[in-house]
Amino acid sequence: MLGASGAARRLIAGSTKATGPLVGGQAARSRGPPRWGALASTRMHGRRVYGQAGPRERDAAAPREPGGEPGGAPAAAPRPQSIAPPGTKATLRHLRAKYEAGLPLAIVTAYDYPSAQLAERAGVDVVLVGDSVGMVVLGYDSTTPVTMDEMIHHTKAARRGAPHSLLVADLPFGSYLHAHDCVHNGARLLKEGGADAVKLEGGRRVLAQVRALVDAGIAVMGHVGLTPQTHASLGGYTVQGKTTVAARELLADARALEAAGCFSIVLEMVPHKLAALVTAQLRVPTIGIGAGVSTSGQVQVMHDLLGLYDKFQPKFAARYAAVGAISGRALAEYVADVAARRFPGAQHSFAMPDAELHALEDELAVGAVDSDGERRGDLEARAEP
């Protein structure tokens, strides 16, 4: 097993090691009794952090295709089980409680009122207003051009659609180059956009920014592995952490983000066994995207899940519906119905009393109405001295 391999031991040398077998890809940890609901401000390494963890284990889950049971049998429609009771505003405390219970976290992106409303009704645990909005909504070739004003605009719309959800918004590229700018822009996402927390990309190179945000009372989700905002410097959209050296660096980044106060960390395009090892070493939830099933939760882009993005589909994206194709057919039918005058029908139209219509038709027939819609008799009466 991964936790007992020589490579794994070398990777985590000098750290607190997993003391138990891997359960569901995760090592059981012995770090003292769990401290439940510790998402109120606490101190770690002299700084305020959001969340503390105790040991937890998770039952192994059999691999399955999306929407199916092990072995390919059809699955019944899942019952939504978000982190907070229905009608209750979800908080980081709810997120921590579900994580401590060993239950996987489901996160999805949303960028406007209808998509966020769908996400909340489906029972997702966290709604993420990602800078992926630049590609799947705004049509950019990457996330790099996305601006703060665009992120705030879409975050506000998503908040209106998901008033009870835990809402996390991305800090776009260039908005957190320095700690002061980072805090200013993070505060804007909360005050103007209505977000509950922010997410930024990078490991140890952004520790000053993370600490500044946490010290300002802004909850932070980290993001390591593939960082799309800086994909060019990484050699493209490629898997990260495939060598021992690279894996060690990724683990060090994740640990540093945790120590700086991140309440959760996204692992993107990371080998699944490495993601399992990193998850076992951290005390905060890991959220995988292209990182296997052993992370604490998963995040997906809604447009990938629903088949709404036509340029490409990443290997790690599961398509649960072909909404784009269905929508295209529906629009084509609309165009055809308009051309054939089948639309609008009587059920889409409004009526007026026949007597009123006939009176107007009679006036038009005798020239009693001018081009401005005025009755000639009325105009002549107003013109008299």
C-alpha cells in the first residue's frame, strides 16, 4: 500500500508520518482527539487559521462510473445532502463537520443566477465562482485575462442564485501579486461580491498573501498542483508531481498553505496516489480535480458536467448530461417554427375585445386616424380657438 511504500516514506521523511493503514486511499492519523467545530478563529504558528482537524477515516468506495453503481448498474437519483440543513446558511463550520465525519465534499462552479440556483438546489457543499468563467462563459482562451470587476460581477450574480450556499470566489491573475493588493481585492470579493471565502493559486510563493488575508479575517482556499493562471510557466496544462522531487515540493507547498491558515486546498492534475498521500498528511480538506478519488472532496466545472463547453473536455471532467446539444436542437426548432409561422401560437398571444378592434378598423377605413394614431376629429377640436 502507498502509505507503507519506500517512496512514500522518503517523500514524507522528517514529518509526522501516517501511523495506520490507508483507508479509502487515506492514512489514519494519530494526532490527538478531534476538536469538533473548531472553525472559530484559533491560533496556529502565531496566526489565525480557519479550522483544526483530528483524525478521521473514510470507508473505501468501489470505483464507479458517473451516475452508476459498481459494475455499471444504474443508480437511483441521489438525495442532496449539502453541508448545512435546508434553508440554513452554510458556513465553514458545517464544512469542517462534514469533513470530520469522513463524508466526501461536492463542489461545483457557478457563474450566474441560474447556474448557482441549480447548484444550491442540487445540494452541492460549496459553490465556486472560478476564474474559469473566462473560458467557459466569456470566451477567453485562458483564465489569465479575467479581471477583478468581472469576478465581482459574476460573484454577485451567483450569490443571488445561491443565498444559502458556502460561496468561494477566485482571486484572478494579477490581483494578488502583493499582500496589500491581495487583501484589498479579497475584501472586495466579500463586500461587493458577497463571497464567503476566496481562493488563490500557488504554494510557498503566496504564503505572505495567504497570511495577510487570514490576518484580515478573510477565509482562504489554497490551490496547488496545476495552477491554470500560470500554466505557461509550468509547461502547459500538464500533470504535476510525477517525480519524487516534484512530489516533495508539492507536499511542502500544501503543508505550508495549511500552516498559513488555508481552510482547504485544491489539488489539480496530481497523480492519484500522491493526492492520497498529501490528503493523509494534511489536517484540512483536500479538493481534487484530476487527483483521484481519495481526496476529501471533488470540484468540477459545471459547463463540463453538463456538456456546455465545446472547445475541449479535460480527461478529469465527467459529463453527466449533453445540455449543449439539447439546447442547440431546441433553438433550431424555434428558428424553424418562426420561419414556418408555427410560433407564436394562440397560447402565446394576447387578445382584445372584438368590438374595440372593429371600431378601430372602421376608423382606419374612413381615414379618421392619422399617421400618428390621433383621431382627426380630436385634432380639429383642439385646433379651434
